[in-house]
Amino acid sequence: MKYEKFTDEDQFQKLKKEAMEASMHVLNGIEALKNEGIPTDEKTIKMLTAAPDALETFIRDSAKNQIGTGFVPPEEKSRIYKVYSELLGRINSKVQTMRESLAIVPIIFDGDNVEIDYKSLEKIALEKATQLVDVEGIAEYYSKVQAIEKAMNELRAYEIEKGLPDFQNSGLSYSEDQFFYTSKLLDFLRYDSSLENFKKIAKRSFLKK
């Protein structure tokens, strides 16, 4: 077998568009974290996106660390938990969307700065839209199709020569049980291509004159 690469251009453009849209979600998530003063270095981002509840765990642990182990009045504890809970509410959806988008968006870290690796993004989309195709198999299959086309052409030429109906397009008409029917070539081949059945549907074209 001989294989050649085939790229589905429509799929490539679709995948690239989806990845570009996902990259905006990544940048929005990074911006949301920065606005809250949360680090956006590689280690922190990987930690916050490791699981769906990773951000919530981080916020909860941060609130506990803020309270510490010493005495804190209940009112102050409530205030701290409320502040951190409101923070989670502001950024959770954007960080979750970023976490999902990172599955298809390659990024580059430079300290606290995150950049989209657009070259890798396009390369990944191209690889996903590219497949190896058995061109020898296609050629063999095509030869079978050509054989059918040749036979159909020969059939039509024979019909014209003999003054017969166009079996493929118009069909052959016949009567059965006082009803008239028309059978086209593909129907005949699909349901009952026996000689006896062909005699039944073709006999009107071969009556003795």
C-alpha cells in the first residue's frame, strides 16, 4: 500500500478557529487572576488548573492561612471568608474555561507573563486535520467504478441500437395483477436481479411483431 498525506482544509480552518477562540479564554483567565493579585507563573497556573476544584481549594486554603492559628474574632473570620468567597465568585468561571481551553492551546511562560504559542497552535490544528490515505486502494476502487461506468455506457449503447427503453433512467414497464409498474436498473439490481424476474419486467420490449 502507498500512502499520501491528505489535509482537510475545512477541518483545518475549523480547528484553528476553535483554538484561536480558546486562546482568548486563556488570556481572559490570566487577566482575571492578575486583577486579583494571584500569581500567573507556570507553577501556579498548573496548580490552579490541575482539577476542576483546584481553584476553590487554593482560595479556601488562602483564607485559612489569612486567619492563621491564633485568636481571630468570629466577625473577622466571617469577613475574611466572605471576601475570599466573593473573589472565587468573580474569577471561577473564567479560570474553569481557561482550564478547559488549555487542553488545546499551547502557551509560553515568561515569569508571570503568558503568551499564546500561535505557531504551535496552527501546527497542531494542521496535524489533526491531516491523514494518511491509501492512494493505491483508492485507485483500485476507482477502477471498479470505471468498470461499472463502462458497462452502463455499453448497456445504453445497446439499448439505443435495439430501440429499447433506457433501463437506468426511465425504467422498464410491466404489468402484474392488473397493475402497471416501472422498474429501474438500480431497483432491479437491489431487490431481485434473477433472470426470471428480468424476463417479467422486460418481456413487453421483446414481444413478437
